[in-house]
Amino acid sequence: MSATDKRILCLGPSQWPLLRDGDWIRVREISLSDLRRGDWIVFRRGKLQICHRVLEINRVGVPSVYVKGDSNTFPDGWIEWTEVQGRVDLSSLPLTRRPMVYLVGAVVRLQYWIFRGLFAGPLGRWAGRLRARWTSEPIFSQLFFRLTAPWAWFRPRRQWRRSQ
């Protein structure tokens, strides 16, 4: 481990099934030019360090990345580059999970692009108005997420190893 590497304990189910509660990951510093879509980054929100997948990168103006947890229904949104602590070193994952990183990553990115196309277009606006009229639950987006992310059906209950 180099001087710029950090080890972080994973808590929470947002990257399940690839990262599980209690897994240790290694995080390396990275420059914005080396970052690619699909990479996992660790960023800071208040006192929390969060590990999520990069869906989009904005290199102009205020550099930022658009991130989402693999098991989360909705993206976190844009994170400024100053909050990013580094990229997860995939060699810190158990050998049995490494091939799945790329498969799940491809599905998550495809799901995001289809989701964005459906719900940001005219059909999505119509569905949003219909949902707002009849229910406060995001049923259309939940249904889409459950159909396109099969691992979400088996998402574990929130089990923290340490008390919050």
C-alpha cells in the first residue's frame, strides 16, 4: 500500500451485491483526467465517506461527477470534484466478485440511460403528473428499477456493524 492509499470499511447496502457491509476497500487518489464512467469513487458527505459508481463526468466549468449506488433507486446527483477522495482499487475486492463489477456496471449504466430517456422525456413528464395526481409514491420509477436491476429484489436489510 502506498502513502496515498487509504483503507475504508464499507457500511450500508448501496453497493450491494458487490460490496457488502463490513468489506474493506482500498482507495487511491486519482486525477479528474484519469477518471472514467463506471469507476467507483469515494466522496465525502458531511462526516460520511460514500462509495458509489460514476455515471457522468463534467470536466468543464466546475468539475463534478454524477454518481449512483448500484442498489439505490435514484442517483445521488452531481458531486463536486473537491469532495472526491479517490477511486476504489478493484484489486481490494474478493476474487469471486471482481468479474461481476463489470457486468453489474454495464447494467447500471444502461439502466441509468434508459431511465433518463424515459422519465426526462414527454412520457416521463406525463407519468409524473399522473403519479402526482393519484399517489405520493414513485411507483413508475420503482417498477422500472426493480425490473432492470434484478439484484435489488434480494437487497439485504440495513445491518450496520457499528451504531450510528
